[in-house]
Amino acid sequence: MRNLPTPAHPPWCLRGPDCASSGGLHLSRLVSAAPLGTEVIQVGAARWRMDVGPATPEGVLLELSAGDHVERWPIGLAQAANLVPVLGGLLRLSTPAVAPAA
């Protein structure tokens, strides 16, 4: 199915079971942040939006998993934007220095 943007679906929405069955929850593809893929705790992020009345909260979904245990934490766009420099600052303090993934 082509993912054409419409007023009902943002262009990044996968239109999968979450979107179809949850009353207006739109999710993008989950992007892994695990550089090796073998880490004990896997981290990924996706975009989300929920169509609820006149408000449309949206943000970034953080997914952390270890084995079969999966936690999903939706955070707002403002929180996600503020998290970027916070993480950058923490990484600059790390020893040894951590190179960002390409």
C-alpha cells in the first residue's frame, strides 16, 4: 500500500494495525538506535500522533526492550527537542568519548 499523505494520515504513518484499531493513533517505522544490534537493552524511536478531538498530541515514541520485555514511552515534541541537547551534553562528558552513529 502506498503511503500517500491525507488529512487523516501524516505522510510518515505506516497505517498498520496500531493506526487502524486504536482510534487515531499514528505511528512511524521504529528506527533502531542500537549501533551493534547485540546490546542487552535495545533502543528504538518512532514518531507518533494521536487524533483526539481538536487536539492532536504528537511526539517521539521511545521503545526499550530486553528479551521479551518491551517498554514504550511516548514523549511530546517539545520534550524530544529538549532531549537532543541534553543527550549531546551527557555524551560530551562520557569517558571514553562516544562517537555518534553515522
